[in-house]
Amino acid sequence: MTTTEESPTDDSDEDDTQSGDDEEARRRRPNAARQRRLVARCETRTDGGGGSHTYAVAKVWYRRWEEHAGAVRGFEPGSAPAPGPVDMDTQNDDANTFVSENVWKLLVSWYGVTSTHHLDRRHLYFKDEKVTHC
């Protein structure tokens, strides 16, 4: 199966300081359409299987992933470049969205995490006006 996100030119805007590790991660990463299906499956689970925490992800990063995965109108899966390592906005909490624990694990396994990302997770059972779910 050939996918466009596996070509070396698609991720050229990513910081490639560990090119061997990045190359290996790209080979293990599912194609964009499958990523979208796997995340959608995690988001729609009603059995509590999403984990008990949510994790902060920069809204800008998440939007780039949605474009890459074809979850945004006008974008086909794989038509936008891969978003690079998962990031969060450490200066403005409102610039982050929160994803379920299982979605977080998928995104991190596919893209890794920036060195500036502070683990910001919230317990789902506490009321917090800033917590929004995908």
C-alpha cells in the first residue's frame, strides 16, 4: 500500500534533528485516512474506553492534523503535510484543545512530542470550563 505521507518530501517542514527516528516513525504511522478513522473511533466510544484524562494539544497543531487527515472540508486525506510533533501553547491556555487519553496516545505514537510540550492533563470527572473535547 502506497501512501503520500510516507514520501520524504511531505514532512520537509519538520525539524529533522533525529532523522533516523523520524524516518522510522513515518514508516510505522498509518496513512492519513486510517489515522482519521482510528481517532474518530476513539472519540465516539461510549464505554468509557477513552481514558480518564484529557491532554492539552495546541489548536493550531490539531487543525494541521485535521487537514492532513482529511477531516476538514476541502482537504483529502494526505493532501496536507503531516503536522510534525504534537505541541501545545504554554503561554495561552485558551489556544489549546483537550483530547481524550486514547487519542493522545495515538497522536504521540504517530508524531512524537515537542521538547517544549508540558504534560497538561485534566481528569475527566472534574468540572473545568476550559476543557473541550474533540
